[in-house]
Amino acid sequence: MNLVLRVTAVNGFLVVLLGAFGAHGLENMVGPERLETWNTGVQYHMFHTLALFGVGLLSLNDPGKALLVRSAKLFLAGIVIFSGSLYLFTISGVSTLGMITPIGGVAFLAGWICLFIALLNCGEAGIQEIKDKKEDG
């Protein structure tokens, strides 16, 4: 099993744990606005955990594909920076943490761009492989 899928499993566990903590532990500790911020962090964490899962599955066919690896790293960086800063802000109330949140958002966007390009390249290679098989057969 590849590293991306292992990281995905850890993130899946963490996002469920953090979501449950937000739903059951934070509601009496912070106001509704900060709880909404926490939930935004959880949502993006879950979305990009699923994206990591997809990248991990794609990389099973080509584990060394640089754009898939880069996409996974960017998704993970986005989770840590974007969601992590929202989690920390919710608990601490330190509003300056919000200044680093967009960096995580940019990491997410870059990860999606890398995945898109990797899929374009994968599609072209797959079509060529089918053409080669038809010519041989």
C-alpha cells in the first residue's frame, strides 16, 4: 500500500475525530461564529482527505508520477495550513492566524491544478496505449 493511502487513512481518522469534537465538545466553549469557523475547517479537511484518497488510488498504477505526488503533498499542506489554522483560531481566538489560512487555500488550488494536469497526461498515455494494442492485435 502506498504512502498516500496511509496518510489518507490517518486524515480520515483525524477529520472524524475533529468533527465530533466540534459537534460535541466545542459548542459550550466557543460562540456560534467560531464554531462555524471550526466546521469550515472540518469540511475542507474532509473534502481534501477524499481528494488524497483519489490521488492515492490513481498513484497505484503509476506510483512515481511526479504530478500525482505533488498533488498529494499540496493537498496535505492545504489541510495542515488551511484547516489547521481554522482549528487553532477557533480554540485560541488569535485572529492573526487567519492571515495564513489563504496560503492553505492556494495549496489546495495548486493541488487541484496538478491533479488536472496529471489526469490530462494520463488520459493521453492511456489513449496511446489502446492505439498501440489495436495495431499489435
